Amino acid sequence: MRREGSVGQMMTTRSYKIACIPGDGIGNEVVPEGQRVLEAAARRFGFNLGWTQFDWSCERYLKTGRMMPEDGLDQLRSFDSIYLGAVGFPGVPDHVSLWGLLIPIRRSFHQYINLRPVRLLAGVDTPLKGRKPGDIDFYVVRENNEGEYSEIGGRLYAGTPMEMALQQTIFTKTGCDRVMRYAFDLAMRRKKHVSSATKSNGIIHTMPFWDERFAAIGKEYPEVKTDQFHIDILTAHFVRNPHWFDVVVGSNLFGDILSDLGPAVVGSIGIAPGGNINPEKDYPSMFEPVHGSAPDIAGKGIANPIGQIWSGAMMLSHLGETEAAEAIEAAIAAVLADGSVRTPDLGGQATTSVLAQAIEKALG
């Protein structure tokens, strides 16, 4: 963050450098609308956002053989935050697009927290019978740097009947403890309840270790209620008993699954935000919606921009602009509750731009 002002004046104007990566598919449609709302919030609350656009994407990969240039991480290092649209498009294998852009950023910048709120808002129909706004309100805290998504492994005897693939899962004490402490700290500001996703009955080494670290960190927070569920029954409880949860912490794989299921039970993955966070702020954090690039609707102008806009609100909160973040969230809630402006995923006919304009107007 920079503070600017003329000579002799107090340096009071808050200014943030934001790297903007629209990426692929509908990312190119929802990101500009997210910027529109963030700029409106910046004007209202007296700070500046300086955007630098990057064309890093599958389209770039098809032209150059790389999702981002070799010095891409160095280019991003000086920014206060990263605003990402979506990654992935037909013609480029998913593991190429993911490991060529998203995962290197997450790991090189120690974005070891993936944070995704799950909240049922007025005006959004949930597939769960009898649930109303306020009944479902929790966070999924996903370990974002290690776990099941490691690079350690390989293949042997390719093209023969003996062909095999090996993938190593890596759990470290540091990696487990820091994501769990983050979850407990978050719960202390909420309903003081943390649930752990595990599978220690079937995964004999890593998950018992995860359970041990959860128990150890839990002892540091005697005010916080704890429980743990095997991942299979936990997914069932997300559907049958979502009101049980406050903060749910999981490994990279389990957190990934749960943070998609959570938005589904509250009505639309299109409104779901997410953050890849370096809590110490030693590196820029990155904010992106939960949804993907949706090539089936890309270019039609009907994608729901709320996930992108809400991710921007999370970015502002991380940067310290709490009032602006809360105002954006309130504007989203007001527009959804009104119900007159909806994109097709919510049962309406509005375009991406029209819905974003309604949220901008609701900011006041």
C-alpha cells in the first residue's frame, strides 16, 4: 500500500497496486464487472486502486507454450494483491493450466490459506428443503500448499501392461498447524466452533497425523468447541445438517471438495467467492471466485458476476478496507433479496453487466 499526497499535506490517500488476471472463458466477462464495483467502492470510501492487466491464460499458452512468462512470479511480487478471474479452457489439459499459473502463484507466495465463505442469502433458492437465510453460514478453510496436491511422484513402464502412476501426499507439522490455527482464530471471531475433515479410518498415515495436530492445536483454544468427521459422512452432513457448522478445516483435497459442495447447497456456485491468502502479508494474496471458466457459456454475457465481485470484497477486507468490503457484501445481499435482477443461473434473464450495475447502484 502507498500513501500519496502533495508536499506539505498529510499523506492520507490510500492506494493499492492490484495485479489483474482475467484468465480464461467467463473470467474475461466477470472480472471487468468486478473492477467496476470495486472502483465504485473505492470512490465512496476514499482510496485508490491501481490496476495492471496481465493476459496470462490458456490462449497465451497456445501461442507461447507458457501460461505466464518465466519471470511471471517476479512481476507479481511487488503488488498488494492479485485479482484472478478463471483458469482453464478446452484445448489445454487442466493439469497444464493449473500447474502453469494458479498453483505456482499459491505456493511461491505462501498462500497457504484458501478461504471460502458459505452463506445462504435472501432471494437465492437453496436445493435444501426448509432452509432460510441465516440457517447456513460457515467458512471452509482449506490447506492450500501441500497435502494431496504435491508434485512428488511419477510414472513407470509407460505404454506397457505394467504401467503405473505414483503420487505422494505430503503433510507437515508446520503446514497442518498454521492452517488449523487460522481456522481457530477465525472461529474465535465467530461462533467458536471448528470442525475437521479427516479420513483416518482408511488413510493410515497422513490422516491420523492430521487428527493429532488438530487435537494439539485445539488445546490452545479451550473456548472453541471442536469435532471431526470422516470426509464421506461430512459431505452428507453438509447437505442434511449444514446448520451444524461454523468453521470447517480440511486438507488440500478435502477442502477443495467441500468448498464446492458448500456453495451448491446454498443455491449457486456462481455467487461463491474465494481467497488464496498469505496471512502474514509477506507476499501478495490472490482472490478469485470458486467457479471455473465455464466454456459452455463463455462469450454469451450471461455469467453471474457475484462470485467475482464478492471475491473483490474479500480482497478489500484483506487489504484493511473493511468498510468498503462490508458495503459491497451488503449491496450484493440487497440486490439478491430484491430479486428483480438475476442472471440465468438464478432463474432470471439479466446479463452479467446488468447485474453488476445493479450492485454498483446499491452501493449508493
